[in-house]
Amino acid sequence: MKEKILNIYLLINDGIIEGIRAKSYEISGEDSEKINYLYEMTEKDYASAETFDPPLDKKGKLMSYRKFARLEYTGNQYRLFRGLFENYELPENPIVCLTPVVDGVISVRK
């Protein structure tokens, strides 16, 4: 069965998340195959990924990556992407690959 999956990039400069990029695919296969596909496409997808506004903290300011990491530690990071998920009409509990781009360098998982 085909499922929409998503590569998400956090654009981080000097420790601050300044933007988000994303690229979706609709593919079939096992979850592990979909995840591997996203990993394989990480570097290729970046240039053609759509740009989105960065997440903001409760005070309406740009969020630090450190603060994002705390959300990630508690499993709450995906609430920041709710609008992004709706934009791509993703299913509940979507398969995504989240990649930091730190000071212009893509942190590819090997």
C-alpha cells in the first residue's frame, strides 16, 4: 500500500532554527524500506525541498536547537510540524526523516 512519507530539514545557524524544508514522497513497501529510502534521498532532496517558516517558541521568537532537542527528548517535537503534516496530508503517525542542516552542512545519517 502506498503511503506519504516526508524528509524534513531543520535549518540551524548559530544554534537557532531559522527555517524548515520538506519534501514528500508517496511510495509502497515495508516501513523499514520507506525509512531507508528517505535516508538515501536526504542529500538529493535538500535542493528541491519546499521552504517553510521556522518553529517559534512560546514568546514568538525563533527556537534554539537546544530547546527543540528537549522537545525531542520528551517525544513532543512532532507537534511543531502539525501544520506541515496537514500541508502534505500525511497520515496519523507519519514516517519522516528529520535532518539537521547545521551552518549549511547537511548532517546525513550513515
